[in-house]
Amino acid sequence: MPARPFKAGESCILYDHRGRQHLLSLDPDKLFHYDRGAIPHAAIIGVPDGSTVTSTKDSKAVVMRPRLADYVLKMKRGAAVMYPKDSGALITWADIEPGSRVLEAGTGSGALTLALSRAVGTDGLVVTVERRHDHQTHAKRIVAGFRGTMPDNIDFRVGDVEDVVADVEPDRVVLDLPEPWSVVVPAAMHLAGGGVFASYLPTVPQVQRLRDAMDHTGTFIEVDTFEILMRSWNVSGRSVRPEHRMVGHTGFITVGRRRL
Ligand SMILES: C[S@@+](CC[C@H](N)C(=O)[O-])C[C@H]1O[C@@H](n2cnc3c(N)ncnc32)[C@H](O)[C@@H]1O
């Protein structure tokens, strides 16, 4: 399939002569300035993904559509985002598939919302709930700015997630918020049978409190808590070894299934 040309409003990663990455939101009236001159966004809009463009100082740069992981790691964040290593695992273990009806909270910066929207596809739905208006506004901008349009399988709501579980009747509940235990009882009552409850938490005491709350309902089985460690490698000539630095800790993922 031929590469699709860039359009105004979507994001683009510009790789400069040194391979540095710059995330742009394409606007025909803007110029990207750097140490090798400037590149008008208009020179990128209309060219296919993977093209080479030239700056005013005759330096070459490559432009590509960001992968979702690139976008999440480079975008302007409001609330802390879920790292791609974690959202990938969470989507797998919560078994989110095309057609799933997912209740997500909090929306935060919208990073996980974007990943969920892709996973559920055009036949699925992500209802994403955020208690802070400012976070929701920011997240909407982030989500729409990725490919330049708002996916139509996302229902953004402002409020407390514990109040909407009954209304949504989800088949998956995915939580990235500090007090997920307050959602356990509504999820135990209104999550579809066989459905998955998934939570992402940074600390051990939070995980213990969540697990106690899940046990207390007597409703969840196959409950599991795990973390994902990702170690990148340097591969350069004979220097083939792990990178010196890695992200040491992000969060723990807990999943469990509802029995009827
Ligand atoms: C860590 S952020 C979520 C980040 C998000 N997963 C992402 O990848 O961008 C947590 C968010 O949950 C929201 N929040 C906390 N408790 C909530 C609740 N009970 N209902 C809805 N939103 C809640 C907070 O306002 C905050 O924006």
C-alpha cells in the first residue's frame, strides 16, 4: 500500500541530520526552527510518510508518522502517562479485542485511551472517565492530535468512574487512578460475566489494598499482579550489551475476571 501523505492537524516526527527526533503538530502556517535553519510545515503536508525534506540551510531531515509509542513518550503530558511497555501488556492481559466495550478511568493525558481505542477497533467502544475538566480537555487535544482526527469509538465523560459503571455495563474495566478499590464493588456488580477488571498502580500498599478489596467481594478469580521490565540493548559493532540506563519502575498491573 502506498504511504499516505501527511495532512494538516496530524502529528509528524522529524528526524534531523543527527537522528534527533522532533514531534510536530502540522500547521500550514508554522515553521519548524532548529540549528540547521527552518522547515515550513507546508513542505511536509502533502508528502508521503517516510519522505525526506530540506531545510532553509540545505540540511536533510526525514519525516514519519509517529508510532503510538513514540507519540506517548514525546507528547506534552498533563497527568503522568502509562508507558507503552505497560499499556501493551495491560491490553493483552485484560484481553481487549476488536468489539470490546471498555470502561477506562482516569483519562489523564489520554495515552492509554489512544491505545484502547486502537485495540477495540471500529466495532468497539471506550468510555473514558476523568474527574478533572482540565485533564479531559488536555486529553482530547492529545487524542485528536495523534492522527489529526478524533476517533469515533471514544466516549469522553467527566465525573467519578465509580458512578458510571452501572450505566456503561462494560465487559472490561481498566483503571489508572490512585484508589481503584472504590471501583471494585460496582465492577463486581456490573462488569459482564467473564469480563476483566484491570488496574495499574505504582506502589505495593495500593496493590495490597486493591487485592484485599477484590478478595472481599468473592467475585473475582484468576487474579494476578505483575510488573513489566523492559531493558533496551546497545548494538553497535562489537559493543553488544544492555544499555547503561533503564526505567527501573513504573507500576504494577493487577487483573482479575468476574464470575457470575
Ligand atoms: C495517572 S492519571 C491517568 C493517566 C492515563 N492512564 C494516561 O495514560 O494518560 C490518573 C487520572 O485519574 C483521575 N482520577 C482519579 N480518581 C478518579 C476517579 N475516581 N474517577 C475518574 N478519574 C479519576 C485523575 O484526575 C488523573 O487525571
